[in-house]
Amino acid sequence: MSATEHRVGLIAATDLAALAGCRGLADWSLCPAGPHEFWLRVPAEDEEIFRKLPLLGRWTSTAAGSLVRDGRRVPEAVLPASGWQPSASYLTVTQPLRSTPGMPPPAITFHLETDDADHPADALLCTGEIFAAWVETAFSPRLECLRFACCEDGRTFVAGLPLPAVPGAGFHRLGRLWLPCGYRLPEHAWPELIEELLGLGRNRMAILHPDGSHEELDEENLVPATRAAVRTTRHGSPAIS
């Protein structure tokens, strides 16, 4: 493939958010292809990223602008010569509204997929009563490796290894995201993209749920799991929103 060739895709307007993580890449451009679709043109060297995008079709654009669909050899169309804009100009990202007490967290625009990979749990979401009872009887060395945060409804998020052997939902960490064990992100949803769509700051994390909802907490709100801290925090302000 020559340096003058590009990879070209057709993307639905509703899927443009999938390009948010690519806004910093050079020479990525979009051109309207209809009321609900766009042509996407990217440098050939970005093939690895390109093939993971949720596209309606994929082509190679020759130096002359002819489009050859993947898997074929004969050109079938010509790439538009005008109307191209940097992809970043179509990707306005806004900060999501934070949840307020009594309101469910906003739904994100994708659903997790089931995963057969055996990801060990790095964190646990359980009831506050169960965790508090375990803390009262656990040896101090078992507590030193754990951090926790409480939610307004009484649930407790515990991170660290080894985790307490109590009933709850296990999570594994991926960047600033916590995914439930047994689930993964869709192929086109990179962690950096989801972090940006959720408006996560450097120390802000998101706990994702299989139903498409999520909860957020600041990493600094995960405090050491001492007995005194557990007793105090359960009756204080929630750290998970």
C-alpha cells in the first residue's frame, strides 16, 4: 500500500461518538455522505485503529481517488473531492451531568458484552452491613491491603487484594473503569473513549454495570479500610455518586 493511499469507511451519524478517542490523530477527516452517514478518511498507517471502528463499509482509496472495497480488486466508486473537514470538528464532547441524591446515574451509550476471559476480581461491591461485619472480625493485616468507599444507599465498594470472602459482585479494573467480572467493553469502545465520553478527570473513576448504567467516585475517596474508618464512613457522606 503506497503512502498516498488512504483507508476509507462509511460511518453512521449515530456512531460518530466512537471517533472521540481518535480526535488527536492527524489527517483524520469526515465528509457528509447523506443525511445520516459520513465518509471517513484516515491514513493507511492507522489500519489497526480503523478496523476496530463500527463502520458500514470499508474501502481503500487509491492515489487517483478510486474506492476499492475490502475483499475486492475492482474500484466501485470515486471518493468525494470536496466537503472534507477534520474529524474533530464533528466531535463536540460535553461534560455529563453528575448524579444527584435520589436520582439514578445517567446511562452510557453502549452495553457491556459477556466475556469468557477469566479476569480475577480487583474490587467488590457488597452491602455495607456485610462488609462492616467482616471488618469487625478480620485480622488487621487483612485490612491493610484494602480501600473502600460507601454509597448513599448503603452499598460499599472495596478495592484491593486479597478481597474479603463475602457475598457481592466482583469487578476488574481497566484504566479508570471498573468492569464487572464476566463482562468486557465492545470491540469499538476503547477505555480512553469511554473515559472521555463520561467526562472522567484524572482521579475520577467509573463503575460500569451490565445494564448500561454507571456510578462514579474519586480515587481519593477510596480510604484505608480500618475499623474506625468503616464505622465512621458508613454514617457520613456518600463517596460514590
